[in-house]
Amino acid sequence: MAKPIPPFVVVVPARFASTRLPGKPLLRIGGQSMIRRVANRAMSAGAAQVVVAIDDPRVGQELRGCGDILVCMTREDHASGTDRIAETVSHYGWPEDTIVVNLQGDEPFAPAAGIRAVVATLAADDAPMATLATPITDAHELFDPNAVKVVRAANGRALYFTRSPAPWARDAFACDRDTLPPAVPFLRHIGIYAYRAGFLRRLAALPRTPLEQAESLEQLRALEHGYAISVSDTPEAFPPGIDTAEDLARAERWLAGQGGV
């Protein structure tokens, strides 16, 4: 029997002014906006509260009448979703030990089991931050810069996150880059995080770091400042998030294959 997980809240950072896909939260997949799909997924996971942190009132209007989902207007100039969520945490005044899940606003098919799993990962480790990963089995995905890779230590904590292929199988890739060599732990990072509210406030107050800015990966701020991130395997598949128009088309095809659910 699975061990019960502690109560948690979910905050969904929804940036309207996306550079690669403007107006992304309102784009429709199977007739429903992306942000509604993400928020409903969070509710289905059993969160005590679900808050969508927005930067544009049009996203708030889209969520009117959407059950118990809350909306928090945040500043437009946040550099990352982490910073936007930290403002939300301060707005609601959640206690320091509140478990906060950062569910990205472009993960419309995030499974409820995965949301609960990242909470369980944080609760089981003394690392201040937790996330999920899944094996990469396709060479195209490994070499795709939109698919973020994570390299994990034997103790289950992240060594590095990158958009580059990693780890680099030197001998195998010298001969063939179309096939992944066996027994190499290639992992795709799943864009979901859990942290305590107190740590989140401290993390957002830290200066942005060179690697964070170079890779455009906010989780590197934690690693560069010496904080550990616990990484567990996701219990269910997370269809890739949506960053581009091609991703959106792929999501439509995936949803059609699932019967439009």
C-alpha cells in the first residue's frame, strides 16, 4: 500500500508573453485552452489549493467559472516561473513548511500520479527541492534542445540539467548518433518541481546564475548556489510539454489518439 503523502498546493505559472509561442496559455487543444487543462490536472491530483499565477488578465478571464481554481495576478517582468510562484507564495502568506508544487503551464497532460510523486519525493528526502525524470529511448529526443536532460547521481540527486545531449557516450557517438547505446542512463527532465514555501522564497531571492542564463533553465540556479535537487522516476508517462507550434500540433495528434480525453 502506498504511503500517504502530505498536503500540498499547486501553483501553475502561466506566462502569456511567451517568446516562442505567444498567448500560449489560451491556445486550444481539443477545443479546451491549455491553461484549463493544466489547472484541471492539478485539481485531479488532490491538491489542497490550485493557484494559476498569471501576468495577463485574459488568462484570468479564461479561468472564470473553473471550479475552485484561484488566480493570482503577478508582475510581468519575472525572469522565471520560480520567481512568479514565489510572488504567489508571498501573496497568500503560506507557512514556511507548506509543500508547493510548480506545475508548468505548458504541461496539459500531466498525470495526477506524477504530481503526487513529486510531492512524495520531496517528503522522502531532506533535499529542499524535488523533480521527476523519465528514460530517453530515442536518439532524436536526446539531441533535441527543447527536451531537457538531467544527469543523476547514485543517491538520486541531480548533477546537472542541460539542453545538450548528456551524458555524452563518447565512443558510441563517435560511430553512430542515430542509435542510443544500451546501459547509458539517458533521462529527460519532467518540468515539475516541489519545494517548501520557505525555500522557494529564498531561492527566488538569489541572483540569477551564469549557467541558468546560458541554458535558460531556472533549476540550475538552485544547483549553482549549492542546493540539492532530488530526482525520482515518474510513475506514469508525461507527454512532452508544449513550447513550439510543432509541439502544439503533436499534442493535438496525441489527444486524438487518446479519444480526445
